[in-house]
Amino acid sequence: MKHQGLSICPLASGSRGNSVYVSGETSAVLVDAGLSGVELERRMAAAGLSPESLSAIVVTHEHTDHIKGAGILSRRFDIPVYINRKTWQTAEKKLGKLEGVTFFNCGTPFEIGDLKLDPFSISHDAADPAGVTVSCNQCRLGIATDIGVATALVKERLSHCDLLYLEANHDPEMLMNGPYPWYLKQRVKGRRGHLSNENAGVLLSEIMEDNLRHVILSHLSFENNTPEKALAAVGHFLSPDSRTTLDVALPDQPGRIISL
């Protein structure tokens, strides 16, 4: 399925698996592929999408919830994988043989068909984790799903976007009172962990511009968050007359396709 301009469809989001479909007018990519190959195919079919339409899989970092199905899809459908070198060195055994590997560097834009991707460094406990902006036909979306802290670089790169796919991982009270062991609670709320609902809202308020039409909250923790808490906390930072739509990407089903 092809859409006019730039389109996005969350396929899975959360600690159990992450993948988002992004398409231009002639090209499409998966940003991360953190479900099994069979499940990724099922989610795409449910959204009216096809793996055969993919020009590439773009990997942001090596954690299993972002790469689980990347190697399988690459081999099954002859899809090249774009990844930075440190991430590849850490993930090579998990990924297995790939149809093709292209290395990118954070800070250096590259193109896949009519999509221009601009990866940037983020603060997370991985080898060389990346966020990415994707542009096509003067439309721009930003993806940042694993950011322990919103650095000046993150704020700069996520500014001027028409759509944001932004982490709102946890409610701090649920995290501290929840089932995680202490060391894991410290990791999640640390500077190389995950962004809380409130911190996602603060970040959004700092980069909010008139052209930001959609915000999709992503990577919600199943144990430490709820869609209702995330929407309420982040929505608090939007002005009452804001025309920006606020949505949540879910772990167990694909979201709607949003076209810019």
C-alpha cells in the first residue's frame, strides 16, 4: 500500500517488542523489527501492509525488543538492513546472516529511495543507540523511543517535525511501587534508561511548534504505565487550543496509518 507524502504505522510498541512502518511515495522501511518474523508479517497484514513493499529495515540499537525479527525478515524477503557499526558488532550473532548490510553513522543523513533519514545519538544503555528523523516531500517525522534523558541534541533534532513518535515509558509512581527489582527500577529511571510520562510532556512543551500535527506516545511499559496515564500526563503539557492530536502506540496490535 502506498500513501501520498509521508506515512507512519506503529506495528508494535513497548518492552515486549517495537517496530514502526514508515513510507514515502515510492519507498518504505521498518524502523526496528522487535517481534518474531511471523508476528511482524501478521501485524503488517492486519494493517493492510506487505513485507514485499519494504526497501529496508533500519535498526536503532541492539536490544532484543528492537531486533528480534530483523534477520528473519531480511532473509525471507531479501530486505537490506541499515545499522551503525557498533550496533552491528553487538547484534551480529542475534541477527544472523542478512540479505545486505549498510552502515550508517549518527549525525550523517542518508537516503533510502525517496526517504531521507537523519540518525542522531540518544542516551540509552546500548552500544551506539540512535533516534532518527525521516523526511519526504517537505514532511518530517521524528522517532525517539529509548531516551533516558532529552539532551540538547534530541531537542534540536525533534524540533520542526510534523509528527513525533516519542517515548513515554513509565509512570514514576507505578515504577517505584511495581514488581521490578530495585536495580532495574534504577536503570529505567536513569539517564541511560527510559523517559517518564512527565518528562515526555516536558520535552514536548519545549519543542512544540505550530506545524506539529500528531504525537504518538510509544514504548509504554506494560508493568509500569497505562495508555490512560500516559495520555493524561503528556496531554497536560498541551495548550487547551492545541490542534495536535495525541495517540498511543500499543503492544499487541498495529495502530492506524497516519499520512502527512
